[in-house]
Amino acid sequence: MTSLNPKIDIKTSPLDQLQAELALDMKAVNSLILDHMQSDVPLIPHLASYLIASGGKRIRPLLTLAVTKLCGGNMERAHLLAASVEFIHTATLLHDDVVDDSVERRGKESANVVFGNEASVLVGDFLFSRAFQLMVSDGSLEVLRILSTASAIISEGEVQQLVTQSNLETTMEEYHSVIEGKTASLFAAACEVGPVIAGKDADTTKALRDYGMALGMAFQVADDVLDYDADRQKLGKTIGDDFREGKITAPILFALEAANEEEKEFWTRTLGARDQKDGDLEHAQALIHKHSALQKGLDLADNFGQKAIDTLSIIPNSPLKQTLIDLVHFSIHREY
């Protein structure tokens, strides 16, 4: 069994390795994205390109390409599906920033700040529609089922997060359900379509779907840790957004678990009642550090990461498989 090693030194990140190895494929995907975000309504491509051209890790479409290549599948079909996956992700970002009233995304003002909430929501809807057009053009009902189901689950996850917001009674199981829906489900779908279009057997397809699911869980837990402990410039968005929005994430759950009565009163005021004052974020960070909640969060992410690695045991060894293993470590111990 391959294990996680947080001290490993990867000079070139596995994400960079994937981008280099799949550069021509990503070029084709980006071309599809540019073509399909065009519209006779000028605001649509203007707003869409504002977010899409601003960068991002592109980890989800890269996973679709990598897993398809790993399985020996048709890369032209993978290009269509990778573009669809990225459109789904971008649409959710546009909607999320409106719901969360965000002001920064990928190191610059978020689209809702620049273009307004109404335009962001409607262009997000447009990108969802484009994603479905790309799915349909592939011609596989199974692919359509996988990606359309993921789209529905993402929405359910976002609504569930809204329901648990400011609820200090939220359990770890409920938190897992939220992040599985809003994040991990698309990772899983991005990895599942590869073996499907390659005609792989059910065990291989399930293994790669499970890899994506566990990787997505690890990725989101690490993201929630970064919100309390990252460098703002590296992260590309405001630190402490989850705190300000009353989101109950892994660091909060671990801090609440160890909290004394005075600390519980603080969390009740700041998260439960959303009555926040200057200095509250810093105090929240101090309490989180006091109870080692960030390390506990990373330990939780490591557990999911190990599950992701273990699922790949039935996949034949190759440099690309090793990069997917290294990607698990990168996703957990990244700084952005």
C-alpha cells in the first residue's frame, strides 16, 4: 500500500506535471471552452471569460483527461467531457460567489462584484446549459447520466451547506455529506467518465470513481483548513470567508469539540448569531490553533487521501498512475 508522506519534496508539483503531459489536450479543451462560451449577447462571453481566463487549477478537467489517457480511451471525446466538467465547475463558482456575497476570486474581484449578482447568476445558468450541450454531443447516455447526476448532487450539497450554516449542532457526518455533494461528486464524475468512454470493466470504473470521490473529499477538507491558515496572496481569495459566512467546516467542528464554556459562547455569538466584531477572526484562529484543529483537519484530509490512493491498487503501475497518487498529496498539503 502506498502511503501519504507530508514531508515528500516534489520540486515540480503533480498538477504541473499533468498540465505538461496533457498540454496539447488542455489546449483542445480550452479551445472548446472558448468556442462554447460565445453568444450573440456580448455580456455572456465577457463575464464568462473574466472568470475562466483568470486561471484556476483546472484540476477537474485535467482529471478527466488523465484518467481517460490512463484507460486508453478516446481523447477527442475526453476533450468534450473535460470542457463540460469545467463549465459545470465555473457555473457553480459564479453561483457560489453570489450566495456567499464574495468579493474576491482567483486573486481579483469576483464576477458578482464587477458585473452584479443578476448577471453572474444568469451567465452561470448559461454555462450549465453549455455543459449539457457538450454532454449530449458525446452521444453516450451513460456519460449524460454521470454528469447530469453530479450536477444535481452539487446543487443539493450547496443547499445542504446553506441549511447547516450557523448551526453549531452540525455533525461531522453532516459536514461530510455537504462536501461530498458540493465538491467531491464532480471530482468523482470527472474520473468516472474516463473509464466509461474507454469501455473499461465495472471494477476499474468504480475504482477510478472512488479515487475521484476520496480525492475530492480530501481536497475540500484541505480547502477548509486553508481558509483559516493560508497566505491570502497565494490562496487568491480572502482569508476567513467561511468564518464570516458562518460555515461549519472541519476546523470549526474540531474546535467546538474541545471548547470550554467561554469558547462555546464565542462560537455561538460569532457563528450562531453571526454577531462579529473586529478581532473576532483572529480570536477564532487562536482558538483553532489552541485545539490543534487545523492539524486534525489535515489528518482527516490525509485519511480521505489514503482512501484515494488505496483505490488505485487495481490499476496497473505507470508514470501517469504515480502522478495521480502524487496529486493526492499535493491536494492536501498545497498552499493555494
